[in-house]
Amino acid sequence: MKIVVIGNGPAGFYAAKRIRTLSPESSVAVIDRDKLPIYTKLRLPDFIAGKVEEKKLFLAKPEDYEKSGIETHFGNTITSINTKEKKVITSSCEIFHYDKLIIATGAKAFRPTIRGVSEDGVYTLRTLADAKAIIEKTGISRKVAVIGGGLLGIELANALKSRGLKVDIIEFFPQLLPRQLNDIGASLLLKKLESPTFSFYLDRITTEIIRREDSLVLKTNRQDEIQADFVVISAGIKTETGLAENCGIKTEKGIVINNRLETSAPDIFAIGDCAQFDGRIFGLWMAAKEQGEALADILAGKRESYKPSPFNPMLKVNGISLDEIRKEAAGRKL
């Protein structure tokens, strides 16, 4: 069986690796526009903080793919899928035929519609290249604004603070982490995080980013004007569904899949951040890895269907445990 995997993130990589283990007779080709082997994006804030070396981010070396029998085509961009002829075509007109196709294109960082969002000095964090650009900017900066106070936004802000920067977080919701904490827990978390160099603007919408000489000024719906040397947006993800849409595969928020991780097109599957399962896009590293390994099991006949685990993402800031905050909040209710 000839299997082509589009994407080398956790979904695509772990699917390919497990398929080769369970079905060594199958050929597996992984195609990705990035030139790098798989690395963990979970630790990019730690990399920015200087807590982990770049080489420690990588989960596999090029020779590891070869040892696993995985054919790699990195630095290649798939431009189209031909579902009738069962082939994918790259930007260099290279053609790959498949018996089974796995779409694991992931997602990109979401940039909200804000006037001035394309100004120089406005960053997102999704890739190693993004992290390196942010690190370079910190070397000539004293103050940064982070738009988005979710888990990643807080972890990133904390990493920037550890590099000696004054950090302001602008958050849409009136409390921190409303999906993870009630209002009492959110208030406790805020008290633990706030400091003279770590400030929060809650219940705010950034309406405009303006350049003033060498700085940026963020305006909000509450008439704040927040000055920063640069801005990082941490406002969630936007699924990469273009390939699927262009060949007629059903998409909504993501590529729609069933409990066998199948799309609406025969012999084409979708997993990871690009996939919508039961109306939901998980957007979690562990969910992507789980889906990749589950699909390998399904293709090898080891299981019938996929059932997601109850994921509980945690805040990775030293000295702060969301579970402990929840317990403290529960005690205060009593």
C-alpha cells in the first residue's frame, strides 16, 4: 500500500512512524513545505526564554526517518490533490501517487482583523523561525505587548518577561482562562502573575496598532493607548484547509472527518489541527499525536474507530499549577 502524508507535525509524523511499524510492507512518503525534521512547538516559549537549546526541540533527526523507512520530501509544497487519479502535485510539478492520502497540514497562527496588524514589529508564534525572529527583536527592546491571554499567550509573555522585558497582555475576556478556570480561580491566577513588569488589560479589544517613530501604540475599545517596542499576537489558530477545499472535500471550521478519521473523499483522511472531529478542532499537540497513531491503527486493522481522550491542557509557568488554583478556588467557595 502506498501512503502519502501531507504534513510533518505531530499528526503526520506519528501516523507515518506507526504505519511503518504496524505495516512494514507499506511505503510511506511524508511531504512538508518546511525543510526541518519534526520539532516540538510546545517548548518554543522555553526556547525564547533561553531555557532550552534549539537542538533539544527536535524530536527526530533526518536519519531517524530513514531508519524507520519513511521517505521524506521536505521543502516541498503541495499545490493540488487529484482525487480521481489519486495523486498530489507539488509547486515544482512533481507528482506523488497514493493508495491512501493523509492530510495533516495543521494550522497557522490567527491574525485578527485589526487596523495596522501588518506593521513591522507585529509577530505571531507558530514556528521555530517565528521564535528566532522574536528572540532577535528582544535584544533591542524593553517593552512588549501580547494580544491574547490564553495558555500560550501567558506562557509566551512569561518567557518574554524572563528576558528582562516589561510585558502587557491585552485579553478579550474579562477574566483569564475562562475555559480552564472559574472567576474565583481566574482572580487567584491574576494575583499570582501580576507584577511591576507583568500587567494585564482585561475585557479589551485591540482596535488599532499605530507606529509612532520607533514604537508601536495599541489602541483598545476602552480608549487605552499601550506603547510597546513590538507586539506578539496569540489569538488562536486558523486551520489549513485550502487543499481540501480546492478538491471538493467537505470543510467547515476544519476538514470534516468521521470516527475513522475519513474525509468526504474516498481513501483520504485528515488528522491534527486541520481536522474537525464531531464539530471540534482540538488544536492540541497531544490530540494531533493521538489522532496520528489512531489512524495508523485503523489503517492496519488494529482498531475500528477513533475516540478522543479527555485532554486537560496545563499552564507551563514555574510555580503555578491550575489544579492547585482550582482547589484553592473551591475552598474559597465553601
